[in-house]
Amino acid sequence: MTQTQEIKNALTGGKNCAQIVAETIANRLNIDSKPMLAATIGFGGGVSRQAMMCGACTGAVVALGFANDQSGKPAAEVRNLTYKQVKEMFAKFNEIYGSTTCKDLLQCDISTPEGFEIHRTGAHVDKCVGFIETAIDILDDMLKAE
């Protein structure tokens, strides 16, 4: 099964964008993914279906924090590195898509009843798969470089 199909299956199976990004990175780094899944559960749909920050981006923030915390470096160094990487990740994502906001990316405000009905049809799935893959690719490159 391809990564694209795995992501699509996870999305249609009940995981949100943030969870999929964080879990994928955890698995690649041999970090327990259960805490990541719990930490990212509220970020789906642009932070609890408010159509704000894209879940793929918020999942990346959590994944970077967990990944950097494994380094054994002092807390201040982990924080500074994570801040730097998050800024870089957001800049790259924004360069590709022109936004990091769910409603801009989906061209649909899922925080409204009308937008949520469109969301319920699954019209967003293919777009979200792309956002998730992009976030994972950016993180893979960043973590290899560190």
C-alpha cells in the first residue's frame, strides 16, 4: 500500500490530519505514537473544526517537539531548535500552498453548518491527503538534516 493510500485510509477511518502527521513521524523515529495521537486529537479540522490552523501543520508542531525532546539536549536548546524548525516548516508549507489556514486551503469554512455539510461528503479528503504528505515530506527532510 502506498503512503497516499495509507493516509487516505487513516483519514476515512477516523484519524485527523494532525494525528496522521504526528503518528507517521513517531513511527519513523521509533517513538511511542500513543501520546502523539492523544496530543493531536483536538487539532483536526483546523483546531476542533474551527477551520483555523491546518491540522497537518499543527501535527507537525507536535511531532517536532516530541522528536527534539528525544535528543537529550537541554530544554532551552530543544525549545530554540523546535521554534526554528516550526518557523521553517510553516514557511515551506506556505510557499507551496499560499496558506497554513484550513479554510483557505480547503476553500471551505468547515466551522459553518454549510461548510461542515460539504466536509461530511468527503470532498476534502484528497486535498487533505496532499497537505499531510507535504507536511510529512518537509519534516522528513528537516529531521534528516539535524
